[in-house]
Amino acid sequence: MDYSKIVDAETWDFIHRTEAHYPPGRWVMSIADQRRVHDEMCRAFFSGYPSGFSARDTSMGGAPVRIYQHGAPAFSLVYLHGVS
């Protein structure tokens, strides 16, 4: 498939900005190093939460979780991601 014909410029910009954070040979990096690179990329892309939203990190059953909240009374979204 020729993605140049179906992917718009804004999406290509995002793809190229994402790729710029990952070094060549990343597939042989340790999990810890891959996580570090990913975390650095996420910090570079983070532009803040929308008005009225907040987030806090905590743990549940020993697993790290981030809780997103909006409004009062608070609406919460708990996103649980795999842990290794």
C-alpha cells in the first residue's frame, strides 16, 4: 500500500516527530532503555491536560496506575497498563 497517498501531512509530521525520538537499533535495546526513550518522547509531546482535567499517579495492588479526573463531582478514568 502506498501510504503517501492516504496519510495526510499532519499525520506524517506526527510519525516523523515520533521516529526522531527512537534511535537506530532500538529493537535490540533493553526493555528499561526502550521505556526510557518512550518516556522522553511522551514528555516532549505532552502539552498539558484540557481545562478541568487533572491526573495523578498512584498504585493499586502494587501496580502503578494513573487516574484522570474531570469536574466535580469527579468523573474518573482509570487506565491500567501491563506491567513488567
